[in-house]
Amino acid sequence: MGSGSASWVQKARYPQRVAPSQTDTEQPAQTRTPTRGAESANSAPRTSAATAAKTTSSVSQAASAATAGVPRSIQRAPESAPRTAVVGAGVVGLLTAWQLRLAGHAVTILDPAPGSEASHAAAGMLAPIGEVQYGQQQLWDLMTAARAEYPPLFQTLAAATAEPTGYRDTPSYLVAADPGDKDAVADLVSVQQAQGMTVEPLTGSRLRRAEPALAPGLAKAWEVPSDHQVNPRQLIRCVNAALTAELDPSSFATPGPRASWLHSAVTAIETTDDDAGSPQVTITTGEGPHTFDSVVISPGLGYTEIRGIPQEHPVPLRPVHGDVIRLRVREEQLAPGEGHLISATIRARVAGRPVYLVPRAPEDPLEPRGLVIGASSREDGLAGTHTGSVQELLEDAAAVLPAVRESELVEITTRARPGTPDDRPYLGEVSPGVVVSTGYHRHGILLAPLAARLAAALVTGTQLSQNDTEYLEAMRLGR
Ligand SMILES: Cc1cc2nc3c(=O)[nH]c(=O)nc-3n(C[C@H](O)[C@H](O)[C@H](O)COP(=O)(O)OP(=O)(O)OC[C@H]3O[C@@H](n4cnc5c(N)ncnc54)[C@H](O)[C@@H]3O)c2cc1C
């Protein structure tokens, strides 16, 4: 089976980059039944960001070539460029840094282990339709808007770097394994269709033609043509390359200088005014204080560890752990001419449990012929990998795609989503020059381009459209 169309395939160059590792910390017990599927809407007590689990066989990071040997003193920008710090280099922080560079800011990114948390685990489904849950209209509006931000984002990245983005425009299939699952999936499909979303039923024969490796006898399937995917690890590489690229003046009018990096955890933030009455932000790290004109605080769950953030409203974050399995399809499993076992992302329900299988392209630079299987959703206090969840994921994946059993097991990764009570993130200016952007929960890869553009607009004081104002209202702190 082919790899599907792939506008993401570009000439590649892959510098060797290795990020520093981070130490695991034990998580206070907060026991809930491990679940998969819809996130709990209940708020849980705050838990240390450092509890985000790191159970993975490899952490290949993209940032360090740019950051290796970063001096203690921050690279000074040209006099005219406002100096903005971005705290946290997950997908959200990095894309925000990119938008700020495009807006002419001199950006410094602070992170002890760039790209190593939730963004490292994520499958990267860009699935505003497949992710629809009952009663989440505002979140769905955000997801739909964010999906539309990807093409213009890719244009800017392609103008800056030849590094591929990791995007694939192959569709998603919603699959019900047995008759009970069929009723549940059909209910959700009717909600999606009532909202005008394109979700098309697939006959058994069409499904078999499209994906012959799927198990025979699956109860029912639907196609969502517009739910695509991006490999978040590759996207991070691409954005890092853009952040440090020499930008061609014919493509970029007034970009900021190359981004600077500090491989250090931020412990505190203090806001003051300078002699002229302009806001100044002092950021404390293990290496000492650094001063900026503004800051975007986007450390995912790490938010709860930073002192001094102006806090009119609490930001109730909780870790929602997910276990993700990464397989590689062996060449021996494929017929001549086939690139993968499946071409579409399969979002299945098996005996009441959701499981997804996300096929990476045969030529994916980081995960060639990869198959990402996930994801559990646990609030049981276990920061490490949950054995039962992995077993269920593999069983359910094999029930849908039996050849999973013959594939190579490459990696099992556990990380925590920065969960919020209503599944919506928190994005807003909390004092002059201080923008908070966190809580992207289970949709942060999808939401990141919208989040990045809006956070940059708040920093730069860009006029907001009516739609943007509404998106910010949906993400307002203290809502
Ligand atoms: C198992 C799993 C599967 C997922 N699948 C999908 C999916 O298919 N599609 C989707 O859209 N979303 C998915 N998500 C959700 C998505 O991964 C997150 O919402 C998103 O990655 C959040 O990005 P972020 O940049 O806000 O945070 P993170 O990626 O967690 O990055 C935060 C960064 O901040 C740094 N940091 C923390 N504390 C500090 C500090 N004090 N100082 C400086 N830096 C700090 C960390 O080192 C880290 O690099 C998934 C998540 C998980 C866990």
C-alpha cells in the first residue's frame, strides 16, 4: 500500500542534535481508574510538572545544534528588535517563538530539555472531526480554526528551511470492531454530521479495497477525509531549523535575528518597569537572572513550578498520562510495491475501548514505516508506563490490524498531557508583557499554530479580528 500523498516530502538535511536528559521525579499518588477515550472533565489537585513521566528508549532532540554552547549572557539582538523570552520548547513554545521571530522579535527560548515532554509522545493526529466530544463546541471551534492555520504555517517554514515538516494529508477512518462499538461510533458520527462535518460511511468492500490489511469482519467504518497527521518530532526539527536559519529578505520582510537558547529551567518570573516606564521581565534560571521586554510562558505542566507569574486567576493543570507504542513495519510484511500496512490513520473502538493506529510515511526521516499506537488516558498517579494499558493497546490494535503482531517494537513512551478542567487551554496576557500559554491537553499539536499566532499577537499588540477575540475568550484564564 502506498504512502499516500505527501506534500511534506522535501529535500532533507538532518544535523546531529542531542538534548540533555531530565531526571524523573516521583508523582504524588492520585489514584483514578485508568481510562482511554474521552478525557475526564473533572478537575484534579495540582501535581508537579516534574511528574510528567519519561519512559522512553530514546529522546532525539532537534534543538541542541542551535543551543550547544549557549553562553550565559544572552545573544543581544539588533537595537531595534524587542527581546522576548519563550519559556518551554514544546510544539507550542517553538511555534510561538517562530511567530515572534517572523514579527521581528529577538527570541530567546529557555528549556532544560527542549521537545522532550508531551510533544515528544504525541501521535500528531490533526483531527478536529475525529476528536469531537459531546458538549465541547468551543473546543471544536478552536480545533477547526487551528487546523486552518497549518497551511500558512507550512508556507513560512518551507521558505525558511528545507527540513520536512512531517505532515501527511492521508485521511482518517473511524472503525467500530463489533456491533456494540458500532452503535457508539455511529452516535458520535451523527453528532459530527449534524455539525456539517464531512464523515462518510464506508462499505465493507470499500474498506477492504482501501485497507486490505485490516482484520476481516469489522462491524462498520467511516472516512474522515480532512483529519490528517503530522509527526511532532519532525515538526520540532523543522521549526528549530527555521528558528536558527538565515532568512532570505526576499521571503521575510522584517524577521528577528536567529533565536537564542538557554538550556535551563525557569524557576521564577518578576515583572518591573524600566526607567522609561516600559515593562521589564526578569526571568530566573539556575544560571541566574535574565531580563527581557516580554515573555511567553509555555512550559506545559511545568507552569506549576514557576514562581512569580502574575496570578489573578488560578491555572488548574493536572497530568493526564498517556502510553504510546511505536512499531516499525518490517519489509518482509509487505508485498512488492507496498510502503506500509495501512495508509490511513485508523481510529478504532474495540470492545468499548478506543485505540488509534497512525502510520508514518515509508520515507519519514525519524520513523520510517512507523506505526504509532495509542493512547491510554490515565489519572492514576503512575508517571511511568502502565503495563495493563500497553497490553490492551496492543491487543486492540491487533484486533483491528492483525499484522501488528509481526512488526518490530521500537519504543514505548509515556508522557503527561497538561490537562485542564474543560479540556480547553489557557492563553492570555496576565500582566503587561507576560503572556501565558499552557493547558493544551490532548490536542496541543493540532492547536499549536493557532495558539502560537495568538500569543505572538498579544506580545506584539497586533490588532485582533473578531474571530481571534472569540478564540481568546474561549481560552481565557479565569473563565
Ligand atoms: C500520549 C499523548 C498523545 C498525544 N497525541 C496527540 C495528538 O495525536 N494530537 C494532538 O494534537 N495532541 C496530542 N497530544 C497532546 C499534545 O502532545 C500536547 O497537548 C502538546 O504537546 C502540548 O505542547 P506544549 O508545548 O504545551 O507542552 P510540552 O510538549 O509538554 O512542552 C513543554 C516544554 O516546557 C519545558 N519546561 C517545563 N518546565 C519548564 C521550566 N520551568 N522552564 C523551562 N522549560 C520548562 C519542558 O521541558 C518541555 O520541553 C498527545 C499527548 C500525549 C501525552
